[in-house]
Amino acid sequence: MFRIPLSMFLVSAALAVAPLAATAQDTAEPAENVEIPAELEILSAEQVDLASYLWTKRVLLVFADTPADPRFTKQMQMIEERPRDLLERDVVVVTDTAPELRSDVRKDLRPRGFALVMVDKDGEIKLRKPAPWSTREITRSIDKTPLRRQEIRDRSGSIGQ
């Protein structure tokens, strides 16, 4: 897959001054023995097949009709502020700001204007929002899913809850 730098999607150069890896140090440490990649993957929808992420990654899709959409800019800024929270939850971010290209993802999910969509590891849509959400709100939503709760139990070694 092709990695797209976050700065390509941000309208204002001022929003792209801090690399994603640098902000990871500002958040709490992950649980022991959990390896977290150093950088959040942000991919373009034209190069993504959602089926390739089944059972391995959660896909957070950010749609807009143009990269200049203020909601898109705000969403990407909020993702940039706390990437480690998404990394800990096995999230890859996919952006689509070119409706005229009619990516497979856009055809499948049919967003109108701005849309934030989260597809869980099981391939089910768990979140669909017409406005930007903070990374904290996104991760709280992820943490409520049965798959995420099972991951937490597995990592902590507890049985049932």
C-alpha cells in the first residue's frame, strides 16, 4: 500500500508542522507487551481494498467533496493531535476527497459531502457521522465494540467480564 503524508491533505501548512510520531510521546503509554507502530497510516481511498483489512485493522474513513472542506481539515487536525490512541486500536485512516474518481470505497459506502465512517475488524460499519469527531470520541466508540472489549480482555489476561 502507498502511504500518503498527512500534510498533503491539510489546507493550511501551519497545521502540518508537527510530525505524527512526535505527538505520540504526549499520550499515555500502551499496555505492556503491545507493540505500537511509530506512525499512523493515512491512505488514499483509490488504493484501498477494505477486504484486505478484515480481522487485522479497523478502518477510519474520512470523506469530503474537496480537501478544502473545513470539516475535513478539522477532522484531519484532530486525528493528527492524538495518533497514538488510534494506533493502539489498530486503526488505519483512509481519506477520499475526490468524488469524481468514484473509488470502490466511495461506491460501497455512498457518503454525501463530509462523512466519518469507522469499519471494525469484522467488516461491519460501527460509526457513521456527518460531522468531525475528536480522536477521544472515536476511540471511546471503538472501545465499546465487542471486538475491542475482547482484545482488552485478551491483553490483560482476564477471562469474561
